[in-house]
Amino acid sequence: MKMILKIARMELQKIFYSPIAWLVLIAFSIQTGMQLMQLINMTVVNSDLGYSTSNLTRVLFTGQSGILNRMQMTLYLYIPLLTMGLFSQEFSSGSIKLLYSAPISNIQIVVGKFVSMMIFGLALVIILLLAVSFGCVVIREFELSLVITAVLGLYLLICAYAAVGLFVSSLTSYQIVAAIGTFAILFILGQVGSMWQDVDFVRDITYWLSINGRSDTLIRGLICSEDILYFILVSGLFIAFTVLCLKGIREKSPKHISALRYIAVFIIISVIGYISTVPSLMMYHDATRTKLNTLTLNSQDVVSHVEGKINVTTYVNIFDDNFWYGAPSNQKYDMSRYDQYLRFHPDMELNYKYYYALPTDKNELKSHNERFAGLTLQQALEKASNISEVSSGIFKPAEHYTDEINLKSENNRFVTKITNETGKVAYLRVYNDMKRVPGESEITAALKKLTMDLPVVGFVTGHSERDVNDFGSRGYLQLAKEKNYRYSLINNGFDFKEFNLSKPVEESIDILIVSDSKKGFSDKELKHLNSYIDRGGNLVIAADLNRQFNMNPLVEHLGVEFIQGQVVEHNKGYGMDLVTSVATKESYALAYQFETISDEKPVMMPGAVGIKYKEIDGFNYTRVLTSDLVENISAIDSAGSWNELQTRNYTDSIAKYNPEKEEILGPITTALALTRNVGDKEQRIMILGDADCISNGELSTNRNGYRAQNFNMGTGMFYWLSNNEVPIDVRRPNLTDNKIYVTKSKIPFLNIVFKVIVPLVLLVSFLLIWFRRKGR
């Protein structure tokens, strides 16, 4: 060790006597200062303009556009300039012979030079830490542990780059060739992860070898044993290669012997690397304040109840517009979505199966026919395979998997089937939104479905009710069963049945829905409904305009009545029959989703009817949504709401409040929740004064001036009715690093500090050392 440190000290002396090393430090400090001040200036300007600032630690340092991520992208430009002379200079000057003649081993020589580069890497890290220290001072509740972890990731990356440069320098006596060779190998290491991805065994090796994005996990604040070992092993691999190179030169070894040594070292490192990727052997530490890189506690609880092996099989159609997400070249990236789950349940097997079939969606099928006009299905497969650079042999016809999955029912799209050892099944899909792939909420809901019986929703039929299979504007398909809609209930754990009240309600039904019945119910049907209520079943009853006569017998048993007429109000540029309902503070205790419903973000209810009730012993009543409050009766012609009994045409007529007609002033209840204890469970019932508020039309309609919360009303309602089981609550604590203590007037001074003074200090340091050396 003493000899290694002596060599490292001698190498550092040469490095710091070299203008190249100081040029690297100065250029690195200038770039750091420029990147930091650009981000600081942008944040200060946004703050001064009144925009909210949040998550500042990530925005300025570790986010996709943060300074540490930006510096990561350019580190490869600096290191080859430092390593190019480590050995090539020794070879060209002949001083290597002095090292060979000294009583030191090849390992001591190589490790000593590598240690010198590790120490120089600390100089680069110190420059970054100056920026970090500044962040600690100017950002409220700066997330220091996250940033230190990110800096560690950059330092390990510097060391890995240095090991590569060290090896390349040992191959040539020309420094420029060494620098170019280092650039070349770093480029190859960055691209190797995308090579031969359609060969399973090779894919694992090349993906592990790839250095591209390897420090991303650390920059995000997660310390993983696999990543730490990767940097150690890759550095060790190139250090070992360097030792073998010197050994071959000193001993004049035959080429085949040298080649076998290199291969043996590569195999040993690869085996250790493969072992490091075994999920059950990995260790983690999440350095973020809110544990952003770790499953939420709700998800952890679900995973803790998963027993035995889980099979996750993804079926990918080459003709699907979403093929790229599961393509062989992207398979490893897609698998990474399950990394957090493997951390808590390592016994999870991920498989991919490729097939071909015509899209069933009308628009996608039209696009397919246009792109592959005149080609048979087999010819289209060959063409698509060539374009995607994959072998057509890996694709099977969809019928090949008939015994495993009904792909046609999934519209021949990208779909993932999750099964456990008992044979329970859940599905994950791609969604028609910006994110596309399943997130934590959907994956956890699927796993929860394997561990317990999640709610079954029964939709009452037989009276022209709203239809769960109807994709028209009045239907309920989008909220309930739309497979390509991320937030549909079927993608969050619920199952559905259609049911007729001509027979008793099945025990398997947990939530019963009766919505906008256009025909009345018989005494027998009412008896079956009341029996379901009496046994404690959860229930949704949604009325609509002109349906009060049919719907009132359903709620009479509960002390509730749908009021005749309809609720009207004054709102921003829309007809008075469009009600903008807001949530009461009392409703916040029912479901967290209701907390977002406010005057600016209401639930849009066209043609709503009011709800009144007389409390019955045993039930607790909570007003969930109400229409506008009438604060001043003298202003009723321009503000407020009431129950209108006369006006029917709101296009040509203006409704006027008429107390003589017993019209009721607002706020009027438009959604009501009932609870009571039945045995050992709490019964939950939701009464809605508008069946349209959760329909396809209202969920997809945007109105100027309003940010409708109909979706939150729907999901919050079912979250409450399912006893808070699903959809999964994956909320995290709010981040508090949301204020920067820098004003616009201080920006010029800070620019001088980071862009001029810091580089100038380094320049002066170099000149002092240079003059001192000249003086000697």
C-alpha cells in the first residue's frame, strides 16, 4: 500500500504540474457555474413572476434538467484528456523502463496511477460541492442527502471513466491516440446496451455492461448495491486489463495466452456482475426525504401479502402502435417498472411473448391497412420486423396463445398478465395518455387482486338505466370498463356484473348501482333492493332530470327524496341548467379525492335535481356536493342557486327565483352520503342528483373557465364505497423545498462569483505552482 500511495503521489505531481489538468478544472468550473446560474436565474424569474416554485432541489440539481444531470452528460469529455498520458507518456519517453526495473509489481503501478485519478476526481467533486453548498444556503429545506447521493454517483462515474482511460493509455505510446481510443470505448460502453437485444442471454450481458445512465439511479437518490458494484466491477475490469497488458509487455507472452487471460477476467467479472443483479441479493437505501424511489406504504402493505411466485407475462403485438414499449430493444427498460416491487418481493418472474394480429380498433386498423397496403399478413410481418430490426421468427400468431389469454378481448394490444401460484389473474394494459404504461397505482391494484377479493360492482338493468358498456356520451364505459383508460375502475381492481332486480341481489356483489331508470320498479324489485340495503350492501343511486318519479321509491326507504324541478344557478357564460357543484368540508373525511373539488374546480352537473332528506335512526348523513350558496337574497338575479320549478327552456328563457312557487334557495344538496353500522361492517351509500356527472360525456368535456373534477368525484366515490381499498392511494408527503432566497438584484454578483472568481482562483493556483516549479 505504501508503494501504491507513493506512485499515486508522484502521478498527482505530474498531473498538477500539467496545464491540461488545470485547464480541465477551469473548464469544468466554468461549465458548472454557467449551468448553475442559468437554473438559478430561471427559478428567480419564475418566482418574481408569481409562478409557484416547488421541488427546487430536484429542479436545480438532480432533475432531468438539473445541474448534476447536465454535468453527467459531459463528463466523458474531460476524463480522456487526463488519462491519455498515464502510460502512453511513460512509453514515449522511455520512463516505463525505470518502473519495470524498480522492485514494484504491475498491480502496484496500475493501482497507484488509478488512485491518483480517484484523487483528481475528488477535485472535480469539490467544484460540484461548491454549487451544492450554495444550494444549501439559498433553498429552503434543501434535500442534502439526495444531492450527496447524486454527487456520489458522478464520482463513481468519473472513476469508471478513469479506469477505461487508464487501460487505453497502456495500449499505445501516442497520447492523442489514447484519448481518441478512450472516447471510442466510452461510446461503445454507452451503446452496448442497445445491441443484440433480441437474444435473451446476450441481452442480459450487454445491458449490464452498458454504462449509459448507470448513475441515474444514484442521481435520483437511490443507493442500490447493483449500481455500486457495477462501478466497482467495471473499474476493476479495466484495471485488471491494464495489469494484463503490462504483464504481456514485460513477459512477451504469446498472443493466445494473453487472450485467454483477458477472457478469463471478463468471465469472472461478468459472473460476479450477474450475481449482483439477483433481486434477493440486492440492498437499497433511499436517500430522498419522502422516499420517492420506494413503494408507498400502501403498496408495501399489498406486496407483503403476496405469497409465492408471481409470473408477469407481457404479450406484445408487432402491429400495435404500442409495440415499442415492449420491443426486444426496450425490454429491459420496460422491466425496470417492476424494480421497486422486486425489491420487496424478489420471487417475481418477468417474461415477454411476441405475437402478430390485426388491430381491432377501427382507427388503428385503418392506419395498418394504409401502411401495409397490398401485403398479406405474413408479408406485413416481414416488413414490420425488418423496420424494427428484429427477427420475424420470434412472433407467433395470436391464436398460438389462445390457451393462455384472450388477446382479441384486449383489442390485440400490448397487455400484461399477472398470475400467482393459486391461478388468480390480473391484467395491466397500456393507456391512451401521455404516460402510456402502468404506474404504481395500477400495478399495486393488480397485485392486490391476487391477494384478496376486490369489490364487484353490480349495474342494475331492465329499466333503460345508464349502461356500463355504452361508449356514447350518456354511458358509463369510460369510468367503469374502458380498458385503455388508466383511471377506469376495471384497471384499478374492480370487477363488474350486470344484474336485474327481478331476483335477489347476489352475495358476490359488493356495490350496487342504479342510475337514471326510465321505467318504474315493481314491488318485487323494490323488495329485493331493500333486502340488499337491509343486509348492509353498499349502494349508488343516481337520479336525473324528469326521473324523480321512478327513482324516489328507491330512496324512500332511506329517508331521502329527489326534489321535483331542477337546480339552476348563475355561472360563467353557460346555461343556468349547468350546475357547478362543490364539495363540503364534511365530505373531505370520506375520500381524499373530494378535497380538490372547489369553486374553481367544481363537479359539472348538467340538469341536476336537488336532494332532501329526513334523518332515520341508525344512518349518518353527509352532504357531499352542493350548488352555489345564496349569500344575499337581493343579488339572486345575478348570483346563487335555487330549485327551479317553472322554466324548462334555458336557451330562450331566463329563470327567475319565485318564492311564491315554493322554490328552494341554495345551497342545494346534489350528492349525499349515508353510513351506518350493520353487524361488523360499515354500510356506505351515495345518492347523486345527476347521473350525467360520471358519464362518458362529462368525463371527456372541457369547458372554458372551469377545471372540472368529475373524474375525482367518480374515483373518490368508488374509493369510499370500496372501504378505501381501491383505487390504491399512492400519495406522498408534499415536498417543502419550495422557496429560493435569491433576488434578481443578486444575480449579477453571483454570476461573477461562479463564472469568474472560482475559475480565476483555479487559474491563480496553477500559475503559483507553475512559477514555483520554474523557480526550482
